[in-house]
Amino acid sequence: MPIGRWAPVSHPDVATVEVDEVLKALADPTRRQIVRLLMTDGDRPCGTFGLPVAASTLSHHFRTLRKAGILRQYDDGRQRMNTLRLDELDRRFPGLVRAVLDAG
Amino acid sequence: MPIGRWAPVSHPDVATVEVDEVLKALADPTRRQIVRLLMTDGDRPCGTFGLPVAASTLSHHFRTLRKAGILRQYDDGRQRMNTLRLDELDRRFPGLVRAVLDAG
């Protein structure tokens, strides 16, 4: 893989995402913290979340959130950026993500 | 075990239940259906939910919901009854259960 390139990633159509997958993705405190940081601070690169977990674990968390339709990843030069898909999710599951984040 | 007696069951203090456990318990359509039926129809025995799953699977679902603090089981003669702990859960996680049920 050339420097500055990441493996391409796919993003599900939120219309096809099941609530089970969203709940499982959010049933983890580190993943909820990722969502919270994106919600409050906006888009950011994977390496800047300051979470006390190994890079491989963090990579798994981002993948889980991406496959559940919760975030979208895109490349910005050498950085893999993350952005929440909250508007899309809210149209499909109104209030769900916020209710979960409010719960802890 | 004498006829009409069930193995004793324990119920967690909802104050000790983590949101992860509630989300995982609700990340299953059959378990959400159990919760919905209890919400609309009130207390009922395990055998009366009319769900298309094996008895052992159903037993697992009830146990998962009980351990997550979502329902309470009690014996009424030969029947094991189920009751929702929605008021307790709502005090700990306001609006969470309804937001999940509304989602699907």
C-alpha cells in the first residue's frame, strides 16, 4: 500500500442497518466515547481520540461503528478521518443514539 | 425439584446494572418482543408468549433479560411469571428502553 493510502472501506446504506447491530456497536464504553467525541468535537483522525486502548483494538472499534452505519471514514492525505452519520441514523432510529449516550 | 417449583432465580439491583448489559440484552428481536408483550399486556407466564423459538432458546432469552435487570421472575403456583422492571430501569436510564423499542 503506498504511503498515505489506506485500505478502501465500505459503508452500509443506513436503510439496511438493523437496530440489533447499532445496539451491539454501542454496547461498549470505548465505542460510545468515540461517538461522543465525534458528536462534540466534529470530524477527527483515528489517532487523535486519546483512548487508553491498543491500536488494533481501536481499529476494531472503528470498524464495528462503521459497519453499524454509525460513522463514516474518509481519507484526508495520510489521515483516516471519522465523521458521525447521526442525521442518517436519526432518520432511521429517531432519538436512539442520544438515548444510549445519555444512559452512560 | 418438587412439582410446581422452579429453580430459584436472582435479580440484580438495577443500580448495579451497566448500560452495556441492557443494550446487549435488547439487541435481539425476540427479546424485544418479550419486552413489548410485557409492556402492553402486563405480567405473564413464560409459556404464553407464542414466540417461534425452542423452549431452551426462550429460557436463555428470559435469563438474559433477567440478568440485565429488565424483567423480574416470580413463581405463581406452577407457573413462572414475568414482570417488567421498567420503572426501575427508567430511573437509571431515562427513556432508553422505549427508545430502543421504538427503533424496531
